[in-house]
Amino acid sequence: GGGPNIVLDITAEGDSGAIYATVLTRDYTDVNGNGYQDEDEVAAERNYATATIKEFGGLITDASLDQGVAYTSGALPMAFLEKRPMDLGYFGMVHPQGGDDNDWCVPEPDVNGETFCFRTEGDFMIPVEINPEIVMGTQLGMTATGAFLIPLELDTGPLVLRFSPYFDDPERPLLGFVVNEEGSDEMQFVARLDALMDAPDIAILGGLAEGNVRSVQLQSYVKGPVKYLPSGQIALESANVTAMEADLALKINSEFLDIPLIGDLFAGLLDAIQSGAPALATAKLGIDRDEFRIRVVNSHAKALMTTAEQLNGGAQ
């Protein structure tokens, strides 16, 4: 019995000098993976994003974030490649006017008008290939009031952050680089992350309103130290060095307007909605510099199992 033989064709290639590793967010908050920070889940100190409301409009007169921190978790396959000559222009960084080959800046000011620059040391860098993957985030919650009879309560539900190929050059491999920074005792990891954010389970007034949080583009440069842990694992601790923002628009779910009670409640808004007036509510959410943090550690399968006590005792 049974089906045909399983055949797996493998093409062998020469050693590329790459070291492959799957890195995991450590520590992380959403232990049970339901997309919410439950009462018994501890807030992670190194894997989170803190959002703020920059602007609001439409029919909103006031808005506040009841839950403004999203805690992230995920796993990212990476490969450490052979060193190459220093050139952070690979993902758009430039030499500032009056600087030299070791001075690097982001190409233009971020959404807050700030320009990040730093100075490298040495003439080589180590590429780190980042495979586009999904990072999950816990929910954000917002309450808005305005020209409607009841407050709008928005619960994004679980957030999905999809690391993407570069928006402006999708065929270019997604790379970060390990470099030496002048004045720092630790090597630094620097990368440009382009990502798409989704909130597939967004709930507003139990479905009365709907949002546009689908494939919202986010882009930021991140940077942070490379650390070697006593276990032999490598940790990359990064934070965004450029601020970012996203526009959120809410509108009435037209299916609910056919229900007599709800249709009557929102009768004053119906004409405006059908006449092409602005969305029911708009908000600009921002993540300021250093408010998106991600710390990843490579799998134990690639780590030394020597304990800190053994290392302190002289073990190799």
C-alpha cells in the first residue's frame, strides 16, 4: 500500500562562508500568542513599540490611546556573510557635507524633522542577510470623541508586521550590517527596515466602523549593539533611529446602516458619508526615535552551553 516514493532533488553548492541562524525575540510579552497583553503577562523591556497620536481629524474632537504600547514577538532567519568594504549606501545612507568616508547620515530628515548621523571606524563591515518574516504585536487601543453620540472605541486586535523587501528596490537582498562605531566598545548592527503593518481583526464598536489598517507602509533605520552572552549566544539589541508614522482612517460600515436603530442613530452622518465627505475619523499615529525596540537572540542550537558560573571559573 501507500503512495509513490518521495523524491527530494538537492543541488549542492560550494561553501559561501555564511553562518546561518534563526534569531528569536527575547524577552517577549505575548506568551500565549493571542495578540493581547493579558493580566498575567509581563511587559517586555526590549521588544515593544510605543505609539503616540500626532494628529486627529474628520469628526474627531479629541482622541487618546488607552493602550499605546504594542509588544512584539517573532523569529527571523538570518545569515552572517563574509565581510565586505564599508558602504552603508547599500540602503541609502550618505556622507554628510563636510564629512569623510566614515561619516554616515540617513538621506533625509525623518517625520519629526531630525537627521540621524553616526561615525564608523575601519574600512569593512559584516553583512547580515535578513529574510522577510512576520513579527506579531499585541493590540493598541484608542478612544475618540467628537460629532457623534457615543465615544468611538478602537481595538486593533493583534498587529502583524511583515518585514518587506526594500520598497524602492524589491529585488535587492535585505541586508543589515555589523560595523565598528567610533567611540563605542561594542560593534553595532545597523539596518533599514521596510515593513507592512496589518490589523486584520480590528474592531470598532463591535464592527459598526471599519479601518484601513491593511498593508500600511512603515520604514525606519534601526541601530544597536551586538552583544555576546555568557551562554555563547549573540544578541542584537536595536532601536529605531528615525521616527515613523502611519495614517489611520475609520469609516462607518455601510452594512450596519441598514439596521433601523443604528441607521437612525447615525442618520445625521449618512448624508455626509454618501456625499464623499472626509472619513468618519482620521488619526496619525507616530513612533518617535528610540520608541521601537527589538532584541533578538540566536537559537540555543548555535550556542555554547557553558554556564556563566563555569566561564567565571575559567572554563573555555
